[in-house]
Amino acid sequence: MELTKEQVKYIDHLLENEGIKFWDIRIEMLDHVVTKVEKKLKLEHSNYQFKELVQDAFVKLGWKENFNGGGLDHVFQKTLSEYSKNNRKNILEYYKTYFRKLKSLFLILIFWTYLFINYNNVTLIKYTLLGFLCLFLIFILGFFLKYKVFQSSKLNSLIFLVSLPIALLNIALNWPKVFFGFDKLSNLYVIIISAIVIPFLVIGMNFIYEEFKIAQNIYKKLIK
């Protein structure tokens, strides 16, 4: 028997109360529970019997009684780990595909040419790096303005992965000064680091933007 919207909302609310905060993981679990309940629910069943079927489906999903809530924590963490693993695989595949495109290689070549033409203009190189960092911050801010859509395990994991080039850039530019006593980094060193890191940052931003549009479309359908 097909569940009503109110019954589906009841199950979704239970999942949220159990600590399933990311809507994409919650949808997956919701689909699992709804399918189990619909197979056993009869027209003559009372609301109490419906709730018993839901409880039974939760137990089969992996729910364990916890008086403090969070009976699905271990299931959530396992699913979150699987999502993170898939995200790492997907973004690596995206990088590989992107670097195989002639248009991508051409744009990277233009950027490299720009850096080496301005080899001696330290101020311009610094402003270029600052410009990319500001662009990244604006990019991230735009996502947080869409907070509910952003409550997705996939998008949260991707933001972390895409932020890695920023961390690597920070390490490359600051550690030589802190740990090796370099007062000033050579222009060539700064340009090489920028030439490697910035393309990865921009490609990562493009990837997460595409994933965000997909997530946004799914979320809009859900809240209708």
C-alpha cells in the first residue's frame, strides 16, 4: 500500500530526529524505510500498526535503541564514509577528464604564459593570487547562502576536497619561511607553485558548481 504524504513526512521527521542531518543521506534512508513499510502496510491497519511497521523497518535499517537519540549514528557514519569515498573518486575522474580536453589545456597554457610574462612583477603576481582567493571565498559564500541545499553530505565533502589546493598553497608559501628560515621566496618558486595549484582550484570550483546545480534541482523537487 502506498504511503500518504503525511506518513512519509512522519518517517522523514524520525530520521532527522535520529541525527540524519544531510538531506541526501536522509532521502536514501527514507526510500529504504518507505519501501519496507509499503510492502507490509494494509488498508485496514491502524496508525499504531503503521508506526510499528516503521519501527521494524528502522531496526532492519540498523537502528539501535539509544535513550539519548542517534540510534542510527553508526549507519549514518558508514554511509557518510561511502559518500566521501565516492566523492574522492569522482573528483579525480573529473580532473582526469578535464585535463584531457584541448580547451582546458589551452586555458591553462594561457594562465602559465601570463605568469611567466610577468615573472618580475611581484606585485601583479601577488594580486593575481589574492584575486583567485577572493573569488574562491565569494564562491563558498554563495553556497552558504543556499544553506538548506548545502546541507548535503556530498557538497560538504566536495568543499573540503576543493579547499585542499588552498591549504597546499598556504603550506608552499609559508613553510619555507617558518621552518627553513627563508626571508624571501624567489619569484620562480612562487610562479611554479601558483601555476600548479591555481588550475586545480579553478577546476575543482567548476566541478562543485556542476554538482551544486544537480543538488539544487533535486532539492527543489523535494520541497514542492
